[in-house]
Amino acid sequence: MTTYHKTEYSYGEPVRLGLHRMMLRPRETPELRLVSHDLTLTPQGEVTWAHDVAGNTIATARFSMPSDHLIIESRATVNLTAPVWPVFDIAAEAINFPFLYSSDDWTDLGALTTPQYADPEGGFSQWVEGFVLQRPTDTLSLLKDIATGVSQQIAYQSRETEGTQAPLETLARGWGSCRDFAVLFAEAARTLSFGARIVSGYLFDPEKRLIGDEGAGSTHAWAEVFLPGAGWVAFDPTNRSVGSKNLIPVAVARGIHQVVPVAGTFTGSGNTVSGMSVEVHHTVLED
């Protein structure tokens, strides 16, 4: 299949474009092969590539001439082979919760096992403990129950504004976007000392049956939990799904703010931004 992601900015007058940091290249996994990727900038810029600490591919663009517009287009061809009903080969010592990561895994996971949001009165921890019916309990079933609980207790609501709600805020409001769901689930997993990370990417939904696919301009967010033996297992609480069947990952990180697809600056007089739009679509290729 092919993926297309276009971000376009318009300015009221020519501005000097600063550095722009882009996370648009899909991540290869055992279930996703990247066949090709092309990044096009209008106006043209000098692009350098690097990997960040999480192994995401980062493109940094530098521009030499003023412009009254900026168009960033990312085209990728990928082969997604994730099964509909995945089987996870979880190590024997991690089949039941609670379990201990090995000392090496624990060190390497680091902050990914640590809650990122304040819980001064313990209300969030109490909410998470409500999913642990007994100890020991089946690890995968527990994580599935939390993901299902998020989607059952929180109403999905698309939100165009920037930013992400804190987990306690999402619980109090009772609604959130896919990125709020992902953050809530990851924080719940970390509260139980699981290693969890946020994933940003695309929802492959050609039949338009899934939640979080808002057509043009839609990106998606979910979470992954590290389970010994199985590795990083994808959980999409927005759609109550486990595994990567409908997911095209682009970037992973500890926090949602670290996986913004496009970030940059410009210098101009006054409020010169006159428009901004995002377009995302996917095409299924014939064999």
C-alpha cells in the first residue's frame, strides 16, 4: 500500500523559514516492510537525516530563501503483513502479572516504566487497580481489559486543537481523542510497572469501520507495551484492538509531545500565518 501525508502552511507575506523537524518516515518492524519513501519540500530545502534516541528517523530541513508558503509531502510504499489474530510468544516468567523484568530490560526501559503524570490523591492508581481482579493474573488479559476499559469508559471525540489531556483530566471529562486514549492507557500500564511507549502513525482503514479515521488529515496514536519474549505489543484502546493489523507506525517515544509529525519556526512581521492544512490518505496496491 502507499501512504501520503501532506502538510501545507500559508503566510500573509514572505517569511524566513527556520529549521523544520519532520517525523514522517514509517518505522520498519517484523510486520511492516518499508519499500520506499520520498520527502518533497516546496520551496526546496537542504534535508539531513538522523535517528533519535528511540530509533525514529528524523528529517531536518534548512531553507535559504523567504517564501509565502511551505508544502511538505511524504510518500511511502509499505508492505503490512500483521495477522488479524496475532499470537504473542510471551516468556514463561511474564505470562502472569505481576512479574519482574530482567535487570538489563529494567535498566533499558528506564523512564518508560515510570508514570509521567502527577496523581496526588491516588485516584488514578485506584482506577488502574480496579482492573487487577487478583494476583497473579494473566498478563495479556489484564492489558486487554485496561484497553477495553478505556474505550468503554471514555467517549471518543475528535479534537483539532493541539495538546493532549492528562489522564486524570480524561477520566474526569469522560471523553478524549485517540492521543488521549493512548496516553491514558500507557500511563495505566506504567502505573503497574509495565514498560510502555506512545506510538504515532496512521490507521489503515480502507473500509472506514474503525474509530479515529477522520478521512483527510487523520493521523492516529496508540501505545505499545514491552512483554518479554513477545517484545513490543501494540494496543489501540480507541478500537479495542491488540496487534498491528491496521496500524502503520511512524514514531515511538515516552511522551506524545515527542512524536509531532512536523515542527518548525519562521520569522516574519506580525501574525503572518494565513492558513494551515493536513492531508493524509492511503492506497491499496494490487499484488
